[in-house]
Amino acid sequence: MLLIKNAKILTMTGKDYENGFLSVKDGKIADLGDMASMPEPEEGDAVIDAEGMFLMPGLVDAHNHIGMMEDSVGFEGDDVNEMTDPVTPHLRAIDGVYHGDRAFVEAYQSGITTVVTGPGSANVIGGQFAALKTYGRSVDEMVIKAPCAMKFAFGENPKTVYHEKHQLPTTRMATAALIREQLFKAKEYLENLEKYEADKEENEKPDFDMKLEALIPVIKRELVIKAHAHRADDIMTAIRIAKEFDLDMTLDHCTEGWLIADILKENGYNVILGPILTDRSKIELRNQTVKAPGILARSGIDVAIMSDHPCVPSQHLMLCASLAYREGMPQEEALKAITINAAKSVRLENRIGSLEVGKDADMVIYTKHPFDYLSKVKMTFIDGKLIYENKEG
């Protein structure tokens, strides 16, 4: 068993410990509480004295492209956008991730234990995201859940890519129409499959369609949609379509969401905001502001903050949250934005994102409060195993 003692514990559950302990058994959190209630270590236990440092859940980067746009590599390592067909729901992130990308090492050295990585936004329906631990001998060992989400893209990117190819879509209308068309087809495909399974003698089995097969979990609300939308009108189009088809959805990027915070609150979708450390590199970002996370959080919306790696290197996720805090986001909400709220956004809050008994022992020890500019990651644990230790300070 692993025992961490004398830590200032930030659990992300609303119950913190000024001087506490946490124990790990078989890769899961076994117990935690005040030092006064810590059991005596048994022979063979590994004991770490955190000496007043901060212990919190491993960070969760809820939207990025890590491993799919390899660090320091050009076309040969760029597998993030299949720009030959605007509808590619059957693409799987796990088939495009290079687990040896050094960005994974930089991520866990910065306290990130989970990344949600997948296709980019060139296509209207880009494909399937995967939730990965940041450490493992292969992608297959790193997977928490794959697929964990389906990428839909609204706005500027798909129309720009296919305008250059003189191909549908070149307008926002066509983007929405393509999504509706595929969802209607998937709905019909599923109905025909169900009829066939109910009575194989009376009904013909529909011809196999891999794209529509991939969309069945979306139609059945078993797979959340990551809706890439920056501008307010694109956000509203995503909401309109999600309501039409009763889809589970998060609003990713949501750059202008702060302008319609009241509408977002009324509709109740999770927001994954970011990146917030970039320049305004395209028209859709003209209303980008670091104040947005605070505005949305104070409106009562569950906000996650993403890096969108490599737009902002994933290792700067904590910096993004600390800037959001500086610009008005409540401190607890800013920390939740890169832990439990991020986990909720991919429906994995039962395993990661907070320090609770029974959850994966993904944890990080900081030398000072995580928002202190001089704070460093001292140790990172994934499934209770120490995978990184900063021995320099």
C-alpha cells in the first residue's frame, strides 16, 4: 500500500484537508482524511511525507490533439485531420496517436494524468476521441475509454477546408445540413437494424455502413458529442441540432459563450473552454477573452478549461486555469475546470477528476499552491504508481 501523509489535500469535492493523508491500494484510492485519523503504516507500505505540500487530483485536459500532431514533426507525424471527406465518424483517435510523442512526458511532468485527444475540426464530423492516461507502453495500455466522444465541427474550419476543394460544405448552412443528413441516416439505419433483430424472417438486414455504425452510440446518447464552435451563432446551431435529435453534447472552445451566458445556462450543456493563451489568429476568435471562464462560472455553468494542444502545449494547462482565476473565476471553480469538471465533460467522473475513495489513484503533489507561479510539480502518480519525481526541488 502507498501512504501519503502531511499533505494539504485539495479533493475537488468541497472537502479539503489542511493536514491530511491519503492511502492507495491496487491502483485505487483506499482512504483519506485528517492526519489525526491516519492509520499506522504496516510493514512493507511505501510512505511519502509531503511535508505541507499540496496534493490534488491529476489534471484532466478535456480537449486536445496530443499524440496526433507529433512534437517537432511535420506531415509525417500529422494525423489529426483527414481532409478528403467532410463526414468521417468512423475514424478512431487510437489509430492515429503516437504514444511516444514527448508531449505525453511533458504532460505528466506538469501534473496531467488524463488527456482527451482526437481528430481536428477540418471535417464536419471528424471522428472519435479517446481518453488516455499520459503514461503507458502503448496507446492500448493508456486507454481509459475509447471512444469517449464524437467530434462535430461548426463554423469557420470545415467551410474553409472544403471551399478550397470546391466541395460541400462551403457555408454554415451546408455544415448543419450535412450533420442533420448523417443523423437522420443513422437513425433510420438503427431502426432498420432493430426491426431486423426483432424479426429476422420478416425484415431485411440493412447493408453494413461503417459511418452509420459509428453514429449509433451518438443517436442512443451513449456517446457524447464534442461540438467545436467558437462563434455565438455556431454555438446556437449546435444546440439547435442537439435538441432536434436529443443528443448528449458538450460545447467545445465556446469562445463567444460568455456573450450568451444566460442562454447557455438555460440549456444546461457542459462547456469546455479554450484555448485561452493564443492570439486571435482567425475571425472566430475576435471576442476571445481570458475573462470568459469567470463570466461563465459565475453564471452557474460547469466550465472545463482545455489546452487544445498543440495550440497551447498541454503542459501549460495549469497556467490557463491560474490566469482564469486571476481574471475573475472563483479559485475552486478554476481548479475544478482542469479536474472534476473536465472529467464530467467526458462522462468519466466516476473514475477520475477528484480524490475520493474508490477512484483511480491519479494524483499530483505540488511544492506550493498550484496557482503560485513558483510552484513546481514534485510527484505525479497514475493508478497509484509514481511515474515522475522532480528531485531538483
